[in-house]
Amino acid sequence: MNTLRLCFLELCRLLACRLTWLVIALTLLSPLSGLWLFRPASAGTMLSMYLANPAIAGGAAGGILFGLFTVYELDRGVRSRVNLLTDAVIPAPRMTLIHLWALSAAALLALCLTMAVWLPVSRALIGSVFDIEDFALAYLLFMGPALLLAILAAAAFWQFSGRADLSLVLFAAFAGLSLTVWADRWQLCWLNPCVWALSDDFSNGRMFRSVAYMRFNWLLFLSGVWLLSWLCIRQYGKGLSGSLAQSIRIRRYPVAVLLLLLLSGTAYAAQPMVDRSNPDQTVMAFSGLPWLDGVTCTSRQVQVFPDTASGSVNGTASFRFENISGQARTAAFGINPGYRIASVRANGAEVSYSVSSYEEFNEALLSVLLPPDETILLTVEYGGFPRENRNTSVMQGRLEISSEYICLEHGALSPRLINVLPGGTASPASIEITLPASMTVIPFGDSDARVIASHADGTATWRYEADGTGGILYAGDYIREDITAGGIGIELYYGRRHQAVMESAGAANAVKAVADYCTAHYGPLSFGSGGTLKLIQSRVTGGGYATEGASLLDETDFTAANLEDGGKGAGAGEVMIHELVHQWWGLGNMFDTSGPADAWSAEGLTVYTTYRIVKELYGEDYAREHYTDRWQSEVDDYRLNFYVRRPEYLSALPGKQRLEISNRLSYVRQYCEMPLKILKAEKLVGGEAAMDQILSDLFNRELDPQSPFLTFQEFLDACGLNEEDLNLE
């Protein structure tokens, strides 16, 4: 009987077994655990909560189920003591191959059924930002390969040991490593891929590429291990070593094993996703390089050509130098470690260069020997797939390059000049980037980009002028809203997928209300420039920082889940106000928090300011009902909480449960208790006008660059109060 027919018969036998359908049914239900129990994707986006977590949980639970089922099936002949008879009819290696095929087909069926059932569920949970491509890739990469890898691993353990009990122990340990010790190591977590977030508004191409690379690497490795174990299957009346010695006589088998393991090891070592930056982030060797005497940079021109299909970049950077030293000098540049240098020319002639193996802060050092010429035009051609910082590798996705979103920072945009001073106050730079015409280019700063050419292939070239040696550039399918508020023009950029959510939340009105109120009461933002300010919604990996003329807003601030957070506001528009107020309290001023039990954070003043804005917009009765009365109710419940009254019992709880309770209690302290304390301080200092003056003085105080934190003690001192004055009991 040929092998193909035997595979079909074995699959039919499996599908006729109730245990098979039980395993399939449990696998189908396993994504439910990702909604409540197992949530490795910690970001608050809808796709993280309702797609990534269910798919990862389905892969982890389903993989364990199919691993156990594999051992059960492979050991069936031993348990029933018919293996000697079956081996006489069909050789054991051939039979295990048939088992493997049938089990893999059953796993594929389980995956297809899971996707069919969860498609409408995911669509309903995710809402307007649901994307069918994201759904398919999440289940095909996060869940599907986990089932196959688990089958290969469990089969290998059984074939090596020949014992069900030992196989189960080894498989459990292997799965446990992935779920615990390896959980944050993206190349090693074979069962549960290291995915911290999926974006609602923009592409997730880089994250999917990272998982696909990891899956492919493990498939190579476990295929090699499985094939080696297959050669160890007991036959000819011999043990493990004797069977192996007999099997390797067929040379193609050991060659295939070695080739698979070699390819796996090579892929592991040569991974293109993450750099090898110094893990000690206090070391800044590149910035400590001495300035070149007698050499200045007078201008910089960059042409960047991202390949949105492959996620790679090609570019040309030209630097004009003045060299009055009369000597050859070595200029240093920071370049993304994933890029390769195609050529370096000075005044048309090739010059020597080198790229360091040492990396820090997501850059390698490109050293170029400048000729002794008085005027030098240096041209560097570079390209490749940008690598991300190893120190934040769990948060891959920042340097996204796709048709929906692009983020290029500093050495990933172009070589960043390190040790040459500008010819004037700054080095003027002209940046050009060619992208799909549907994308909008947004320089992170006070520069404005404009289209200078449209091309027949559906792309457009943008140009902007800037100063400095580096730079950050965002591009994507953005909606732009122009708002005049707070005495400045504000450009609000957010993803097109999120348009319905932003419009329903009244994003433009919220921006205007916050800017008008906070500017009038506390002062303008220090990073506004020339009467304009860009507010840019970033992909989920960013947010929370600013530069001259621009500030970044994390997309998690504007998810449906966040906009429904009653602790931040009574409605979506008010939560939007809350998040925008953080531009003043949290970005304009950083907050020092002494510990998790401390109520002082940026949230206290942000919630208080939101209350004041809402009070001005909707009246005192509305603000009291939805804010102050709610704060008081939450604080009253907090005081009655068993773990607040008896904290010694909290420490006795399991870690996960203790963390959930602690986070909830901390939420009440920061979002309810502290606003009430500030409201009490307002009454003690003489009312709203007096408090506004105090907060204005704190907002505009001279900051210590070494410690730019606003402490609770500084707030108390400004109010002329002590901590006991603000007790709420």
C-alpha cells in the first residue's frame, strides 16, 4: 500500500476519533483565554487586545494540546502492545511519518475552523479598525505555526526516548521555557511569539516579518531535530544507538539533518531585525568623539527611496565640507546597523571607509577618510533593512516601512554626522523622499514638506528643508486637520483608519478647547515654533515626546477602549481632552513618582485640568456629577477595600493577582484621590484663580536639565501647604 493512501487512511482514522475532535474543539475555544487570562500583547490597541492576544493564546494552548495529542497517538501502538505486529507490516519510521502527516493535517483543520469561527467575533470586537489582512496574518503566523512546531517537538521527544512519560516531561519543559524564561526573547519564544502590540491605524508589516522569521528559523531547527530523532526510531531489534548507526548509512539523511541545523543556526546568528547595541545605555562612545579641527560641514542633501513592499531603504546622502586644515581627516557618521554602504566618493573619487562592529543606540560607526582638499563633496550611497535597538527588541515595529506608515529616525534616515561642526549656526539640509502618492510626509520638527514631483508609477517625491545632522521623518495615510487655538495654528495628523473614531470623539474641538484653556491659564507649550505646532499620531510604538514645532501622540490614546475610560472623562470627547492635556502636564512637565503607592503623577493634574475645562464647557452641575462626585465615590470605596485596610494580606497573594489589585488601587489613587487633593488645595489657597496662578508659575518655572521633574513637595511648597493639609479623611 503506497504511503499517500496510508496517510489518507490515517487521517480518516483520526477524524473518526472523538478525542481528535475534542482536541480540535478545545483549540478552537483557546483564543478565549487571550481575552481574559493570557494577554502578552500589553498595548491598548483594539488589534492587540482582540486579535493578537487571542491568536497568540490560541497558538500556545492549541500547541500544547496538539503536542500532548501527538505523544498519545505515537505511543498508541506501545500501549496496546501491537507495535511488533504493525512494524512487521509497515516499518516504524514510515509509520511515524504517516502519523506526522495526519496530525499536521488535523492541526491545519483546527486552524481553519478557528479562523472561520473567530473572524466574525474579531470583526465585532475590533470595530471600524478591523482589517482582514491583519486578521489572516495574525492567525497564520501567531497561531498556525505553533501547532506544527509543537507536533514536531513532541514527536521528536517521543522518537528519541521511546517513552510517553519522558516525552511528556520534555515537551512540558520545552513549552514552559517559551512561556516563561524565553517569553521576552523574540528568537526563542517558539510557542508564543513576542508581540507586544499591533497597530490599529497603520501597518504591522515589520511585526509580522519578525514573527515569520522566528517561525521559519524554528521550523528549520525542529525539522532537523525531528529528522535526527526519526533516524533514532528503534528497529531491527536494536536500541537507540544501533538504530541510528543503521539509519545514517543512507547518507542523504544525516546530510539533511546537518543542513537543516546549519541553516537554522545561520539564520539565528544572521537575523536582520535587531541590532547588537551596547546594552549599557550609559555608555556614549560615539558622542564623545573629538571634533575635527579645521573641518566644517556647510550643507547636506539626502535622497531616500523606501521600498514599501520589502520594508527596506536605499538612499544617497551628500555632504559639503570645508577643510582648511590641509590634511586628510576621518569623519564619523552614525548609520543604522542594518544598512550596507554601496559606495563612498569624495569629489568623484572613491575613498576608504569602514563600519564598526561596535554599535550603540541603534547606530554603527561609519568612518570615512576625507581628502586634504579645501572643498569636499562627499557622497554616500547606502541601503538595507533597518534594524531596531536590541535594548527594546520586545517592542519591534518602531522603524516601520510600509505603504501605510513609515518612521525613519536619525541613522535610519541617512548617515548622521557626528564629529564635524556646522559651518554656521547649523548645517542646512535638504531631504527628499519618494513614496506612494497616497502617503503624507511629516518631518518631526518645524519644517514643512511639499510635493516636488509626481511619477507615472504612482509615487511622489517630497522635499523639506531642515537644520541639524539627523532628523526624524513620519509618513503615512494621514488625515490632516488645521485648527487655530491658543494663539497658534495647530496641524493635527491622525491615521485614516481612525477617522470615524476621531470625528465621533470631536478631536478638532477637543484640541481647540485644550489649547485655548491651557494656554490662557498656564502658558503656551515651549516646543511650539513660529506660531505653529504639529500634533502627530504615531504608530503604537511611539508617543510622548516633542521637539521644536512638533509633538507625538501615541495611537493608544485614541483607541475605542481608551476613549471609553470613565476615569479619564465622561465621554469620548472628554477623554480626548484628557489625553491632550498631557501635552502640558506630562510632556511640558515631567513628574517624579516615588513609588506605586504614591498618588502623585501626571494623571492628577491632568484629570483636575480636564475637570476644569469640562466645567467651563458644560457647567458646574455636569462637572460635579461626572467628575468630583465620581472621584469621591471611588475614594470612599477605596477606603473600604480589604487590602487597603489589611495590606499584609495583599503580599500573600499570587503575583499576577497581587499586580491586578495593586494596579487598580494605584489607579484610584492617581485618577481620583489626587484630583480631590488638588481640589482641596484650590479651596485652601483662595479659589480657582489663585490655583491657576500657582500652576502657571510651576509650568513656567526654570527647569533643571538634570532633574526636570515636578515633585509633590514642589506643588505643596507653591501652595504654602503641607501634606497633612490635603488629607481627605
